[in-house]
Amino acid sequence: MARAHGDTVYESVLHTLQHVEMTMVLDAYRVLEARIDFDHAETVNGISRIKSGLDNAAMAITLSNENNQLIYMNQAAKTVFQRMAVGIAQRHPGFTVEGMMGRRIGQYLENEEDRANFARELTEGSKEIDTVNAGRNLRLILNPVHDQEDGRYLGRMTQWADRTDEVVAEKNVADLIAQTVAGKLDKRINVSALPPGFLREISEGMNQLLEAVIVPLNMAANYVDSLSKGQIPAEITTEYNGDFNIIKNNLNACGNAIKALV
């Protein structure tokens, strides 16, 4: 009877211990589940924040997988390809920006060498490609994407910089300098065709620089022309800046000296 009672107490204690142990396991599971849910939510939120940042970035960005198939493009990239859509459609009938997803994006480059260069795996890090596509001057910066754990190549991120306006401005400035050196001082850059910003400011500055030089040069040329015709011009009273005012003073002194002789 005592043994039976002892067995009952033992079983009761064992049952209690098992219950406590099970409760502890369940509590640990709930904590782990809550932690996993929290980590998952944080991961999702982090990915969402990154995607939102890329979506609204000013730089045109595309992401391609290890087979160079397009898996993501932000709004700026869509805008770049929309500008080229008509030209690309001439080589790829039926082309649409919306239909690019899942396709090899390098095929839309016109230059065969650039297409081959773009398709090569980025084994030596980032690389840069300057190309002309559908009438747009592009600078592509390709960056490899690798798995952080095993280093496996996953694809690449490409930045598409549309330098068309910049190239046009560079050409305009170069042409203006060449014409100025050739003595054609009446040429100016058409700034109305340039977008607001740094490029337009530089072009406007070049025009202003020429104006600042040409006005006093014309003044000096007209004065000397009058002297060559035996006419002594009236004294120049307009004020000029810096060395140009020295030229004016010297011309006035020259005119006064000639008057003294006659």
C-alpha cells in the first residue's frame, strides 16, 4: 500500500515536471516565433525601404540576373529607355519599355562591340561603357553583384547616364572656341536648347565672356579705323574693366598726341 502511494506521488511529480518542461518549451517556441516574425518584418521593411529609394533615385538603374535578364528598373531608367524607344523599335519591332522585363537588356545596344562587352561576366569588378544608342549619348557603369556568403555571381547593377545634353554643350563650347580663334567673333551658343542647370550656366558664361571681350575690342578697332582715315575721334568716355580701360586711356592719349602735332 505504501509502495502504491509512493508510485502515485512519483507519477504526479513526474507529470508536473513534464508539464513544466512542456510549458517552458512552448514558451521558448513562442519567443522564437515572435523573434522570427519580428526579424521577417524588419527584413521586409528593409527591402521595401531600399526598393523605394531605388524607385525614386535620380540615377537610372537596372538590375539583371546572372543570365543578364532584366529583373528590375527604376523610374529614371524607364524614362531613359522611353526616350530611345522609337530608335530601338527600328531594330526591335514591337519594342516597349514595359516588355523589357525578363529579357536580356544588352540586346538593345546598337553597337555590336558594346553588346558583347555588356554581356561579359564582370570578373574583374566594375567597368564603364560609353556608347551612342538611338541618338542618345550614354555612359554605362556596370557593377557586379555577388552572394555575400559564397561569393557566387548573381548578376549586375547598371547605371545608365544619359549624357546627350552634356555632349551637345561640350561640342557647342568647343565650336565657339574654334570660331573665336579663327576670328569669327559674332558666334554664340544657343542656350535655349539646353536644359536648366550647370550646362546652361557654363554656356551663358561663355557668351558673356565673349561679349565682355568683343565690346572693348570693337571700340579700339573703330578708333584705329578713324585714325587711319585721317580723322581724330572724340575722346572715349565709356568706362571699361581692368586692362580694357588701359587700352581706352592709351587710345585717348594717342588721339591727344596727334592733335598736339597738328
